Amino acid sequence: MKYTVGVDIGTFETKAVLVNEVGEVEAQAHKPHKMLVPQPGWAEHRPNEDWWGDFCEVTNKILKMSGVKPQDIKALACSAIGPCMLPVDNHGEPLMNGVLYGVDTRSHKEIDILNDIIGESKILEICGNALTSQSVGPKILWLKRNKPEVFKKTAKILTSTSFLLHKLTKKFVIDHYTAANFSPLYNIHTQNWTNELTEEIIPIECLPELKWSTEIVGNVTEKAASETGLPKGIPVTTGTIDAAAEAISIGLNNEGDTMCMYGSTIFMISLTRKQNSDPRLWYAPWLFEGEHASMAGLATSGTLTHWFREQFGRELDIKSSFTELTNEANMSKPGANGIVFLPYFSGERTPIHDPHAKGTIFGLRLDHERGDIYRSLIEGIAHGTRHVIEAFEDAGTQTNNLYAVGGGTKNDLWLQSTSDITGLDQIVRENTIGASYGNAFLAALSMGFVKLEMIEKNSQKLSATIEMISLYVDLKERRVAEFEQDKLKLMDSFIVANKSKFKSDLKFSSKLKK
């Protein structure tokens, strides 16, 4: 029997699986870790502890649990959160904590600087992506401007997956899908690193070698074998970002297939057969040469549910707390009894790309209960998801199939609210192991053991409720109408207070109201 290993480093947890050649999981293990928030707008991990330390712990666990002979393990693939920014020295040792993906918004000044120097339209034309908190290029420039002593020692800029690859094989490598997030340093047309837009960030020699996700980049070294328990010499693939591996695990393969990953954030991937650049979304070459993907992500989703529990459910037993909160929310009506929740508690990524956006709980009354507020939170996230799907469709990416994955799929209220608010049925795969399983499959694919269409696809369908769709549409329109009236009242008050400043017959008033 042949086996492959898949490992995934998530925002709050690391997972590993050992899978046999027919797709059966022989063993799995996980290890939790924390996201560090040293100051507002920052989000970090400790590379040696949270990435490599976790990696070693879970691989040792699955090998001990399975009893599989080391010589029967034929390949390894890994993924991790991304895109991250990690400066390392010549030996691949971290020079600071890893700066995480779009939840870290520290580089907003650098985004403005690069947009002014290069031009937003030029960046979009060459890189396929507008500069956002998800972009690694501005974060490298932040490093250069704010930590010159660290930048001076920097030999390579890695991301989370490429750091693991170096630990395993001593190679500095990154996949194209991840690299597309390094705007403005990656040209989507040549599919190569570039400094044609700016030389102000970093020499491109300091970036890893580019490869496709299923290419073999090297073999597990003797040192890595001793730390991970893995056999020395087994092939290691390029790997990718966790969300892409998750998409593979559920069989995303056709144009219009869209994954919605319910996790600490919402992350969405929609497959296309052409390059599709839109400043509201993210673009990247897909894992396989000649294929493409549009992506989107909400900055806070699962993290919001954890925040709510910590702030408003402290008395609840941690093991049953979410069940109790969901039960309370189910006692509330759709529309949360009039509460509107904007989930921008850490800025927002797509489609508004505003690191300064703020969360709002609007419409509170004395008769509201905790369940109403929790339901409004869930609905606020679902409305954010609808906003993304509308942006996909505006950009020419039709959502043909919506696949739901991730830990949030255990929350029935969240799932159903998303279907009702988007008006789309969701396909929920029975195999919800996630990115680690996708990695094991990619490792098998790289060795020729399987074909792409052979991934397990057992699923159930969650239908949108017609009555609820109508209700949510009505609520949306009603709220817009209410807000519009409020806006007009504010304008009228402003005009009255400042009418001496207007010329002639208050024509400005009519323009405002239009």
C-alpha cells in the first residue's frame, strides 16, 4: 500500500493526515496555536513555533498512530495560511515574526505610496490585482521603511508555505498561486517576478523560485526527517495556500465552481478559464498551468463569533457555548428583530478593500436579547458573502456551484442564512477534513497515483428557502428606504444650517438629493 502525507497550517490550528492510495484516511492529528495581535491592525505568527513546531508535532503523531512503515510513505505536500511576509537570513532563519495575510493591515501607507508612484491602473494591468491588505509587496516595503536593520539582514522573503519547504528541503520555492499575491512584484502575463513597476521594494533575487503546486521541489533532508519523523528522501511538492488546498479537497475543477470556506475569515475561490482582473477581487493563476481563479475574502467571520462569545458569553461552558448561542439566535426571527450588523471589525478585504472600515451594531432596543445580536452577527457575515458573489458576477465570473467547507459548516444557522441571503443552494461535502486532505491528494497527484477527477465527492445539498429569500430581500429594500429617508433629513438639516453659503435658489440642495 502506498501512502501520502498532507499538512496544513491554519490561522488557529495545524492539521495533518496520512492517506492511503485509495483515499482512505489512516491517521490524522491537529495542534492549536494562537494568532498574535501585538497592536491594532497587526496579525502575526511565530514561524519556528507556530509553523515548523506544529508541523513536526502533527507529523510525528500521525506516524505513531498509524503504524505505517516509513518506506511506504511516497510523497508529502503542505499548505499554510497565506499570503504571509517573512524575512529570513541566508540560512532560512526568521528575522522576525511572520506578518499574516489580509487580516494584517499595517501596510496601508505603503499601499498609498506605491499607488502614487506606479498608478493603480498600471498595477492592475500588469499584476491583475489592486494593492490591498492582502498584497505582500506593500508589506515588504513596510519592512524596508520601518525595520531597516531587519531589512538589511534579509536574504529572502518567504511566505508560510515556502518557509516550511525550506525547512524540509533547504530549497527556496513558492507556487504561482501564492506569488500572484506579491503585487506589484508578479507579472500575471509572463507569470514571473518583475521589477518593471518599481525597484523601490526589494531586488527580485530575494524572492523564492517559482514553480507549479504539484511540481516536486526536493526531498526531505536528514535533519528534517529526524525532527518530523518522516522518512529521509521522500519527495516534497511546491504546495500552496491553505484555501487552494481546501478547494482541491472538495473537488473544485470546473469553470464557475466556487468554494466558500467558513473559517476564521470567509475565503472564496471561483475557477475561471481566463484571466479576470477586477480591482474589487483578487486574481491568481490556478494550481495547474493554463488555469485561473478569482478570489475574495472577508476580514472577519469566525473570529467574530469567537469575539462575541468571549465578550458576551463568558458564563457559558466553552464546549457547548456556540451551540447555546445558536439556539438563542434561532429564537430570534430572520432579520434579527431589526438589528443591522456590519462585520468590519478588522477593516474589510473584498470587495471594498478598506482597512479603516469599522464594525457596527445598529438598531438596538431595550427589548433585544443576546440571541438577536448573535443572529445579526451571523446575518451580517452572510450579507458580506452575498456582496462578494455579486462582485464575482459583475466581473463576469458566474457562480454555477457553491461549495461550503470549513469549521463554520458545523453552524447550521450560518449555513442556512448564507443560502437564504445569497439565494444560492450550497453543496456541503461529506469529507470536511479540509486542506490537509487536499494536500495528501496533491502529493498523490504529483506522483501519478491519482487523477484530478478521482477526488472523493460525496455531498449533501443545502437549499435556499424561498420564503426566507423573499424576506431578506424585503428587509434589505426596507432598510435602504429607511436609511435613504434618514439621509435626506440630514441633508435638509445641513442645507438649512448653511443656506447662507449657497448661491441663488438652493440648486445645491436638489443636486445633493439626487
